Amino acid sequence: MLRITDLSFNIEGRPLFESASATIPTGHKVGLIGRNGAGKTTLFKLIRGELPLEGGTISLPARARIGGVAQEVPGNEVSLLDTVLAADTERAALLAEAETATDPARISEVQTRLADIDAWSAEARASSILRGLGFDAAEQLMPCSAFSGGWRMRVALAAVLFSQPDYLLLDEPTNYLDLEGALWLENYLVKYPHTVLIISHDRELLNRAVGGILHLEDRKLTYYSGNYDQFARQRAAQRAILTAAAKKQDARRAHLQSFVDRFKAKASKAKQAQSRVKMLEKMETIRAPEDAARTVFSFPEPEELSPPIISIENGSVGYGDTVVLRNLNLRIDQDDRIALLGKNGQGKSTLSKLLSGRLAAMGGKTTQSSKLRIGFFAQHQVDELRVEETPLQHLLRERPAEGQARLRARLAGFGLGAAQAETEVGRLSGGQKARLSLLLATLPAPHLLILDEPTNHLDIESREALVEALTAYSGAVILVSHDMHLLSMVADRLWLVQDGTVRPYEEDLETYRKMLLQSDTPAKAKDKDKPSEAAPKPSRDQILALRADVRKCEERVAKLNEMGDKLAKKLADPRLYDERKDELVVWQKKYAELREALDRAEAMWMTALEKLEKAEA
């Protein structure tokens, strides 16, 4: 297990952790949450040993492998598939040794180990992961240099997932995924065989993919069992109890103080008054939880326009001579809340550019209100902010005639206080930059607001504030997002961008989610079956490796059965049920876990036998 004990750490004199402790059980999937800047990413660096500890300890099992997404994948000429395969360094080293080894004993050891780590299915597994993250078969064979930085980050994610470290540390992995990729990752993490610690502000991911929440607050770590919604309920109950206790104590303190004030000068009551003074001094103050500064977004309200604000009849759009979308028959009214669905590369961004006026239609009839103002937010705009300027300077450039007091009020309306207003953008957090970009997009009080992944870098509180602001906003909203919670709370219409056109999607988001996950399963099965049609006859070494695999599985089953017999004998002891009931619960739990392990081991044994029989046929 991962054990953090009395951890203390400071950055530039600011304490991030003070005597923080937590234990993460082996095999658990845990979401690490906390406000932006609390120290979540720093904790990952401390766990990986990239920063020296200042106080306390972090302990892991011996030889445990820790994996995280590399900050950047080199833009070299190595294919995506080979880049991912190379992430399993043990497999690569064993395959290289298998080519040169001459000692029969060592050859046997290498082949046995290759079988143990399922090396022969590695290419299929790597391809499946890349496909889940949005790369088709042709793209997997292309060099990394052919892809942009965001897509290379997906390759880095694929590499660490393929290497299957004992402790998988993921820091906001959905920030560079679309909705389809995020849903695939959620499903993958549920089945991941080892421990996962994930920093995320994606509420749906934290509800579906994790079974525990590690909360970083006030420089302390607190572990909660259950998903995010269960955590939120527990937190609300704790705060209510603490608030009630603080009120009760305040009333008790006021009562004692009243007695002291009334009788401290009266000789006959002096002793009793003094006694109450001592009671007040000894009373340990219960502090009601302080409400954090509420996160807000204040969108300016546009005037009402006659419907429709945009209408497209038999439209088409694309780049150069290439048509990306055709047969477009779309209407947008000012009260619409529309989510764009569709896999990456189908044309969601192209449609957004058409609607925002950044791309001209190639055909058809497009009409829009003459007074229509459109606000556009995309993640690349955050990266295009002038890092040497302050947020206030950004606004002054857009609204030079508007007074500074008014501009500062606008910044405050997006959670950028006096300190952030005068701070260079390059020193702001990702969330603060995103807030500034959102402010700039909504500055002209647009009638139509197009948002492409607006929640990247926003914490959960900020995402909830964005939901509230969009719900209250009187303009139309077009949303592209991987955040299912945001889409479900805001959108009341769904458009599916697919097969070169756009059409209304009549089902709900949950149906769309299930459709995506189900469509991935047969694709995997189909790919898996392809090689078997013309698969070459296994070599002698491969058959030996399969036999070794069967032997290993058989030994594992035998060992688990032996352990099961010992536990069953212990559970048969009547003293457990009369004198040591606390121990009984522990041993029953261990026995249940062992039975589950035995079921898995027997399934692996049967699979190994089937592979061997097929190879020897």
C-alpha cells in the first residue's frame, strides 16, 4: 500500500502540507481532489521522488513501479505503435535478449518471463489502447512528428497505460481528450488491475472510475471511501455537525460569560464566578467550517433578438476544395442550449468555426440576425494570451474607454481579484487563465456563446459555477466538452456530427455513452480475430513458453488452494465465534478475497490451457 505519514512540504515559504497523513490500499482507484494551487501535482512529484521530502515519509512496496504521463512525447520518426510498445521496458529488453541468448537455461527463463507478462499479445493491447484514445489503424503506424502536441500527449497516456505500472498516477488526463476518449479512459480505469491515483475535476469520472476520494484541504489529507457524490454528502454532513456544535458551544460560552459579568464583583458569588472563568479558559474552541470564497462567473446579458439568430439551409463547409460537412439544415434560437457530439475528426471544430464566422460556408443559404454578436472560447485561446501582460492590461486593450474600476469589477466577476488583476498572465494558474479567456469571450455580451472544452483547468467549484452561469445566461450556447456533468446540466438539445453531416440526436447522453462503450467491444473482438485467420504455426520456443505459462498458472492455483484450506481450518475454530468475534470478521474477509483470487487464477489457467491446445493442434 501507499502510506503517507506526517508529510510536511513548503514551496517558496508557503506551506502546502503540514503533518499530512493518508493510506491508499493496494489495488484501489482513488481520486485526488482539492482547490487549484492546493498542492495536488506537488504531491505526485513527492510520491515519484522528483522532490525531496522536508518532513515525514512516503512508503511504497519494494520494487513497486510508479508510472505517470510524460510531459512531452518527442516529435521523432518512431511510429505511435512502436512508441507505446517501447514503454514496456522489461518486454523490450527480454525480446532483445531472446535474439542473442545462447545458454539453454537462460533462454528458458526469458521465454517463461515473456509468457508471464503476456508479451505475445502486446501489439494487440497497445493498438487497442491507441484506438480507444482516438487513433485509427493507419494513424498508429504514422510517426509521432506527424501529430500536434495535444495528440502526442494522448500517445504519452497510451504508453503509461500499456506499461501497467503498479501505481498509476494521472494528472488531469481528460484535459487533452474529447468526450469519446474520456469515456473510454473511464471504462479502462475501472478494469485497471493495479492502484490508480488520479487528479481530476471531472465529476462523472470521479463517480464512475474511483472507489475512494483523497481530499487535500488546509494542508491536510483526508481519505473518504466511495465516489465523489458520496464524498460530497459526507462532507456536507460533517460541516453541518461541526456548525451545530460550534453554535451550541457559543451559546454555552455566552451563558458562562453572562454569569461572570453579573457576579464577579459580588463577594458571595465570587468563588462561583471564578470557577466559571476557569471553565471558559479550559473550553477548547470548536470552530465552524469557514466557507471558501464562492466561485462565480458573471456573464453580461445581451438584448433579445428575433428568432432565429442563425439559420442554415442545405449548407456545406470545408477547407479549400475539400468539403467536411454537407447537407446542413440547422436553426439556432437565442434560448437554445446545444451540445455537439461526435468522434474526433468528424467536424465539430469545423462546425464551430462556421457558426462563429471564422469559416465561410462553401454552399447553401446562411442567414443570421444583423445585430448578432458571437462569443467564442477554445482552449488554444488560453495559450494565446499575452504572458507578459496582466489581466487588467488585456481588458484595457479591449475596452480602453472603460474606467479601471469597472474593468476590475468585471475581473472580480470571473473570480480574478485585485491580486490576480495585477499579476502577469505567465504567472497565473491554468484555471485563472481559463477564467480570463472566458471573460474576454463574453465581454461584448454575445447573443451566441460557443464554448470548446471550457472546463479544462477549472476545479470542481469553478465548473459548478460555470453551470450556474450558463443556466442563467439569456443567450444561446453551443458546447463541445468531455465533461458529461456539464453537458447533462446545461444542454437541452444534442447534435451529432457524423458521416459528413449534422443531425439532431434524439436519445439522451447516457444512451450515447452506452452506445460508444458498446461499439468499442465488438471492434476489439473483430481486431483480435483477424490475425487468427492466417496466423503462422507457433514456433517451438513459443510452445515452450505456453507450457511454462500453464505450469505457472497450475502452481498458482495449487498455492491458493493450499492457503484456502488453511483459512477454512482457522474459520472452523469455534472460539472465533464466541471469544474473538473481531478476528472473525478479518478472517472471513481474507477468505472471501482468497476465493476471488482463486476464481481469477483458475480462469487464467483455463485460458493458458486453451492457448496451448490451440498451438499444439
